[in-house]
Amino acid sequence: MIDKNTVVEAVTLPMQRYFHTMTRDIADWQPLEDAAERLLQGNDVPDEQLCADFRPLVKMMRLIMRLSGDGAWDWSNPEIRKVFQEVADGAIYTLFADTVVDMVISIMKEVPIGTLVEVGTGPGTVTAALCNDMIRCNLQDVPLIISDRAPTIAHVGQSLRQQFPGLAVTDIIWDIQNPCSSPIMKTLRRPVLVFERFCMPYADYAAIDSVARIADILILIDDLSITGKKYSFDMIYEKIGTKFLVFDTARKHLEQYFSCVHTCDGDTIKAVHSPVTTFTLAVK
Ligand SMILES: C[S@@+](CC[C@H](N)C(=O)[O-])C[C@H]1O[C@@H](n2cnc3c(N)ncnc32)[C@H](O)[C@@H]1O
């Protein structure tokens, strides 16, 4: 039986660090939304008019506007992978990555996690940072399963195993719209901590159910709307099949499996008047 208070308390310091950086550096999201609106109307937004932190995000939106008309958005496409890597290496995604790693490590220090599972691993930017910290914090005995629906997950797994030979990293293909059929799921040691960043909107609410079935603790890093209002940013991402997810609906799915659903970034939401929550934690 996991002590829910221990898990919630474990993420307090990581979220304080997140609050500090967000309110100091990137508190005003309006210029990004303004840029999205202009792109949506068919106008470009030159990089010089944008702060450096927003440039990779706007580059990605430009790419979506250019390529999504073809009807095929494939995360394995080299151009898409390159631009997403720039986004993942940018200051904003780095803050999100640092925060999710901080949360996972803090929980692992307090709860004897049996298996770690990441869904929608993508290029493995979050994963590599996590692997570094697992070694630094002497948590290398916990097996890590990474997964994605894209077959490129095999290369990411291979690269992580080379970089971190002391860790047990396994890669599987898993489209989280369906329950996982990999035999590896039978080997999971409990409690299982599942985490993901920016994958759920590509999969929809049903994916919450697939993931929740195997998780004892779940960390979701996705923008879930609190207001229910769609912005230009959301409309651009809808062009590549991203679902506009609303927190209340996501919470109803989570509550079918978890007795505790916690919005971790409440203080930041208030401070920056954000219409979305980004960090959700659920515990069985
Ligand atoms: C925006 S990328 C995020 C990658 C990584 N989590 C990160 O934050 O750097 C979205 C990832 O989700 C994966 N994805 C999308 N739909 C999925 C699904 N139904 N099941 C599993 N993975 C999915 C994509 O292949 C892609 O790698």
C-alpha cells in the first residue's frame, strides 16, 4: 500500500523549483499565443520579434502549418524529428524535463519503486536526463522500460543502453491507445511508476485508461485545459491530430483507477494566470 501523502509531499520541492523558474523567466505566455494566432491566419512571425525561448516552439508551429496540409504527420520524419529535438533542447522544454526528472527522482527516494515505465518516449531527452540522475542518486537497480508507438524507440533504447551500461533499460513498441500486449508487462515489479511528457494529447483520453491499468503512481506532463477554452496554439496542434484535453474529463478517467489525483502546479497556475495545468500526479 503506497502512502499517498508521502508521494504528494515528495513532489513539493520539485514544484517549488518549477514555480521559481516559471515566475522568474517565462511567466508571460501571451506573445506565444499571439504568434500562434498570426501563423493560423497565414502570416509569418520573424524570429527577431520573438524572445529566444519561444523561437523553437514557433518553429515547430511553422512546420505544422507547412506539413500538416499533406495530411500525414509522422514523428519518424527526419525533419520533424530535427525540429522537435530543437524544441526539446530549448529552455522551456528543458525546464519541463528537469521538473519531471526532479519529480520522478524525489518519489523514488521516498517510495521503493519496483519498475519505471515511460510512455511516448520520443527521442529520449527526458529519459537521458533521468538516467543520469538515477545513477547520481544510486537508484540504478530500478528497471526502466521505455516505450513509444514509433519504431524509432529501438534506436533510443540502444543509445541509452550504450550511454548508461549500469542501468537496465528495455524498449518496447506500445501504442497507448490500446492496452500493452508486450510480454514484458508480466515482469513488472510493483509498485510501478509510469510517467510521460507531451504524449497524451496525441493519443486522447482513452490512453489514460491503458496507462492507468499498469501504474501504481502516474505522472502526466500535459497541458490540460482548466477553462475549456481553445486557443490558437491548440488549433495549430489539432492539425496534427493533437486532442484538446480538458482537466475535468482527464480527472474523471483517472479517478476510475486512482484514489488520489493531485494538480501539482496549482501555485504556478495562479501566479501566471495559466489556463492550463501541466503537472498531474495520480496514486492508487
Ligand atoms: C511531442 S513527442 C514527446 C516525446 C517525449 N515524451 C518528450 O517529451 O521529449 C510525442 C511522442 O508521443 C508519441 N506518441 C504519439 N501518440 C502515441 C501513442 N498513441 N502511443 C504511444 N506513443 C505515442 C510520438 O511517437 C512521439 O514520440
